[in-house]
Amino acid sequence: MVRPRSRRALVASVATAAAVTAGGFEYGSSGADAPPLESGTVPDDWYDCSDVTRPAPDAPATEHALEPRAYPSPPSARRVDENRRSTDRSSPSAPTADVAEYVTAFERTYRLNAFIARYGGVTRTFDFRLGTRRTASVGSETDGTAVLVAIVYDLTTGTRQSPPSDEWDTRVTYYLDENVLLRARYAGIAEKPTLEPDPRRQGKPVACFR
């Protein structure tokens, strides 16, 4: 079983690359020093599009190696604005279903591309298995303008030189609004799809829409 890595400081490009190829950044702080989020949504000036960090490897030149994927397009602004209630995987027709599907597809792509970025042409096995997920709208009941998503999944990866290995009960959380997608990863073995760590305070931008 592969356990998530400890939190890393983003102080150099080498450290950034190492964290990305392992599947993302992890956070343990509470974000208590950050200013309050009065509406629950993230202000536009908290993140810059130049801060976006996500694995985007070139296709390996080796035969039989896994191919990287393009990141999915987000739901339309209209669909995001309609997400005004919480739901879970057992309610696929709920308004947040589009956002949950998008985040799941994004995480699958993120982890695949991170695996390829790390191992390149020797990649052979990648199996992403969704367990549970949870969504919650952010903002007022009449104007939900953002969505929080937590997903728990298992992952199996393997290379030409090593047999497949399993990673169990990984939890990541996402924040999505019309401007940015933020991602955080729980540094432990997840039991439930709780919305911790809070990606608004402990996440990093992985997509920008402005």
C-alpha cells in the first residue's frame, strides 16, 4: 500500500516537480492565519493564473507506454450556478452531478499524467477506481456560485520493471468556481469523503478559467 507523502514546501522547481509526479501536494495546516471567507467563496485576487501547477507530460516515445490525457473542460458557468444543494454519489441526477463528474475526471487525469511524468516510457498499468464522493454548494441558498467536492478512490499502477502496486482510500478535495479550480490531498488513509482539507485554504490552483 502506498501512503500519501507528507507536506512539501513549494520553494524550488525541483521540489515542485517531485510533488507533482507523486500525485499532488498535501496539506496539514488549518489555514487559521488566512483572512475569513465571508461568503465562503474564494476572492478573485487570492490566486493568479500563473500559480497553476499540474502535471502535463509529453507522450512517451516508447511503444506500449501509457499516453497522457488532456484535462477535461469544466461544466458551464450556468451549471455551476445551479449547484445549490449538497448531494452524494447515490443521487446522480442532483444539480451537482456535473461538477462531481468533472472533478472525478480531472483527478483521474491528474494522477495518470503524474504517473507518466514520473516514469515515462516504462508505464504499463493505471487503474483508477472511484469509491465515494461528496459535494456541497458554496454561497447563499439562492446564489450558490461555487462547489466543494471530496472524492475517495483506490489506484493501481505498474511499470515495466515492477508489478502493479495499490494505493487505497486516497481522498482529495476540490473547490470550483467560475475562475479557478483548487485541489488539496488528505495526508492519510481516508475513511469518509469529508471536505477536509479545505481546498479554499489548503489547496493549490490546478486550473484557471479567467
